[in-house]
Amino acid sequence: MNKLSITKRQYEILRALEDATDWITLKELGNQCHCSYRTIHSELAVLKKMLPDGWSVITRRGSGLKMHRPVGETLANTFEHDENDQLFEMIHLLLSSRSYTLEEVCSKLYMSPKSAAELLTKTEEFIRPFGLMLHQGPYRIIGNEGFKRLLLLEMRYTETEANGYYAIPPPEKKSREIQASLKKHGKLLLSNYGFNVFYEIFDICRQRSGQGYLPDELPFSKWTQIQDSPHYKGLAPFFDELEYLFQLDISPLDRIYLYLGIIFNEFRCTEQPDEIREKWLNPPADQTGLRLFIDFLNTRLDLDVEHTFLIEIFNIYRIADLRSLVPEVDYLPTKTLMTPSVIQSEALFHFTCQLCEDWMQQSGLKIHYSGIISLSALLKRHLLQQNHELDILFFTSRFTLSNYTYNHLAICFLGKANIRQVYQVDQLFGANSPKPDLIITDTLNLSGLDDDIETIVINPLVTEKELQVLSEIIDEKRQNKQDAILTRKILELKQDACVAQEQ
């Protein structure tokens, strides 16, 4: 059953009613939820209209309130709420053109002074990383308009989450024209995720400028440098087409905001392999950076750049080169899909960070955080070129029945594990056989098995629950095996680098 979405305050009111052992008065309810009588009264009026069948809030004069719900249903399995809804409501209020006293904040957001004060503290903490400040008495968010728009993007991103931007298809009506124009004039192609984020940035800029909040210059003194860059100049027809598509004027400063929203986004370059190869082998005198970057990686990593990784390396370098116009900006949303898969290999991530730091010291070109993530993923693929499957033995004393289980295991874990079936203990560890990572058995006669190897006992006809447990164990062991291989290979690379420096 899909859960019903309600606000955090409404959830807290229902939770207080659910926890109450007897009737509860409006005053007691307000004290528990840090809300005024008027707020409780208005929220209950909304809740009574949206409660699902079987749920009700009963009022009795002289006693108070009591909630009834169907047997077996709870607040947790029937409703859901967004932890950030009140926080974001506060931020939207304080981003307006006027300031608000504490009393006005309480009135606008229907909350007690204590709750408002706590929420203002959370607001100050949330906006601080964006270079913004909370002006107090009266309250208002102050700072650069560009950073305010970045804050609004982070809020939208948090509400939708990374999966949403990857899953939601871009607006079909105008996305093709925008992508085609960007590819034609900028030689860039935004990913599905990248286009959705860019569209959010464009929508925020359009709304804020339409409301009279004109863009400020970012405090980096780089506007002239950006405007004079060949790539930005080449995108002038792209911005003209945006104006035509949406029938609006995009100011020069808004164009720079949108340009930053493109180059600090998820995209790939659209140059053909032959073009990239030519830029690598025969670069113009003023464009030797790619050649130097590839030589640097070849020296440190022994990468097969020419055949396997040339396009990926070009993309990483090109993105870093475009972003070098504003090295002070290193924005990455707090939730991404790529980060966990890379960060969990700490040795690899730290090695890549040091590699990029060495490159910056040598060339002066900074590779931003998202570029480090991309390079880490590329190096992981390079260092794990072989498919490091687990070696698993399926030990059984049954013949006919075990064939079904063996085939089922082999199909379920194809690509993750190499499963061999043996019937006798002396077959487990042959002279030329590697020591297995795991033993699975459907027999309780375990004498003679190696105690150092984890052994899992399953039913002769393996169950779905057992398959789920095995899947978790295999995934964990496979990750540990890959981490061990990465750590060993990174250590070898560091030792080779030390030897090369000594020579």
C-alpha cells in the first residue's frame, strides 16, 4: 500500500494522538508539538479531510481529542513526511525581498516561538556552506544572488533526490532543440540527469529574475575572463535560441549563471574519436594540455590510453579545462549516485586525490571533485580489468537432487561467482585448484573441511530466503576481494613511482 504524504507538523500531531493513552486536549497537543492552538486547529481541519478509510479524529467536549485507526495499521506504515519541508518553507520565506520579525515568522509558518527559534538555527546551519548568512532581528537571508540560486537548486535536488533526476525523463517538448543546439555550438551533450539539473537551474534563474531578484557577479572577479573565453563566446547562438524557445530575455549575468550550470554539470564531449586522437597526437602549439595530461597518466599508471581510455581521459581533461575558468567553484550536490561506489574504495579514492594534486602542482590545472570521482571510477575499471569472480565450491553428498540446486546457484550468481560442484571431501582442495573463497553445502557431514573457509549450510532444495542471504554474503566477499586487489595494485604503483623518482 502506498503511504500518504503529509507535512512534518501533521505527522507530529498524529504521532502525539497515537501515543496518547487517553483523551488529549488541544492545549496538551500544542505543547507536545510546539504549536499554537490556532495551528493545531487548522492542521486538524486539513487532516480530517485527508485521513484514509478507517482513520478518524474524534472530538468530545470537556475531554479533548482521540484518534481511531484500523487494527494492524500504524502511523509509520500508513503515512510518510519530508523532514525538510518546514526548513525549506522557512528558507523560501527568508529569501524574499523583505525581513521578518520572530512574531511574523511564527504567524506565517503557524508555529510557536520556540519551534521557530529552533528552525532558524537549522536554517543558519543549512545555508552557511553556500556563503550565505542569516541576518537577525528582523530575519532575512543575505548574500550573493548566485549563491541563493545554488541554494534553491540544492533544495530541489534534496526533494527529488539523485534517483529522481536520473529516472525522470527530460521535458520532451523543448529538450531536443536545447540538446541539439548545445551539441552544435558547444560540442557538449548533457546526460539525462544533467539536462534535468540544467532545466532546474534555468527555471530558478527565470523565476528569480522574473520576481525582480537580479543576478549579482560572483565574488571571484572572473566575469570578464568567462565572457572572453572562446567556448563561452561559441555558445552565444545557444543562448539566443533559448530566448527564442521560451520567449524571454536572458541578461548577460544570467547567461553566465547558465553557463556555469552547464560546465559544472554531468555531460560528455561530442568530439569524434578521430578528432580526439588528432588533438592528442598533433595538438596546436597553444593546446598541448591534453598531450601532457595523457603523458602524465601513462607515466604514473601505465594506462592503455591509445586504445581503451582515450575518450574517457579526454572527457575528464576537457571538463577540468572548462572548469578551470572558475577554480573557486567546486559544487557537487550532497547526494549523488556515483560517490558511494567510489568512496567505499578508500585507498583508490585517496590515491586518485593525490594523483590529481600532483597534476595540479605540475600543470596548474585543477581537477574538481566530480572529476576526481570520474577518474577514480576509470582507474577502478583499469585496475580491475579482469572479472574477479569469487571461487565457490558447492559440496554435496546428493546426486540427482543436488543438480537442481547447483544449476539454480550457477544461474543466480552468474558473473559474480564461479561455482564448482564436488561430491567428496578430497575433491575440495586439489593440488592445482585455488583455495575457494566460500563453501556452500547441503550436507551436515562437514568433517574434513577447512575451518578457515566460511561454510554455509543450505537446504537440499535451496529457498528464496537462503538465496537472499547468499547474495548478501557473496556481494560482501566480492567487494572485499576487489578492495584487496585495488589496495595491492595501488601499493605497487606507489612503489614503482618511488623507484622512478630515485632513478
